[in-house]
Amino acid sequence: MKKFFSLLILAALFLFASNVYAASSWRDDTTVSKNFAREVLDLVNVERRKENLRPLKLARDLNHYAQVRAKEITKKFSHTRPNGKSCFTAVARPYRMLGENIAAGQKSSAQVVEEWMNSPSHRENIMNPKFRELGVGYLYQPELKYKHYWTQFFRLR
């Protein structure tokens, strides 16, 4: 009986230790995405300041819509959604104007912003003086070809 309780206690300690390890090693993709959103916003605003443009503000709802699109571009890398509709249908109204940037394969916020800035159409969205808000989505899928998937939504309400 004593041996049974000893084994029971050891099993409980093992399960507790395993759960503590799992909790500490678990990566919260929402937190990762929020950190990248802030980094991308800061880098975009550095570029906008160079042209004396008003800084963009991070919009929580746009982050959500951008995250939806980050998941979608893992299936179809396009400004058209997997259901065949425009990327802008991912964003709830009201808005007067929207823009979207997408990218895949860049391992850091700095790398993705640099590549967007080196692309005329992506740069145009980043530097558009009419936009006031930004949402950023990021998804890491190590089993997929590009692994890192990025989206930006720009909005004028």
C-alpha cells in the first residue's frame, strides 16, 4: 500500500512538472502577433516621419482582420480571399478607404517592412497620407513553404 501511494505521488509530481514545462514553453501566437504588430507600426512610422507624414495608429479591429488574412494567405497567397472575394471583405465597415499589403517568408518585422518599402505598390500604401490606422497580422507555420506570413491593413474611416 505504501508503495502504491509513493507511485501515486511520483505520478502526480511528474504530471505537475510536465504541465509547468508545457505552460512555460507554449508560445502564444496572439502575443507574438501583437508584438510584431507594434514593431511593424513603429517601423512604418519611422518611414512616414521621413516624409513628414502623420504617424499611423494601431487599430485593434484591423489587427484582427489582418490576422484573419494572414491565415488565409497560407492557403492562397493573393489579395483575393480563398472564397474568391476581395481581401477588403475581411474588414467590417464603416471605412472610406482601405489598403492591404501581404508578404511571406520574411523572418522579422524589419525585413518585411524593408521589402514592402522597396516595392512601389506596397510603399504606396505605407506612405499614403490619407491613411490613419494600421492593422498587422502575422502567422508562423513552420510546416508550410514560406513559414512566416504577414499582412497589413490600412484604413481611413
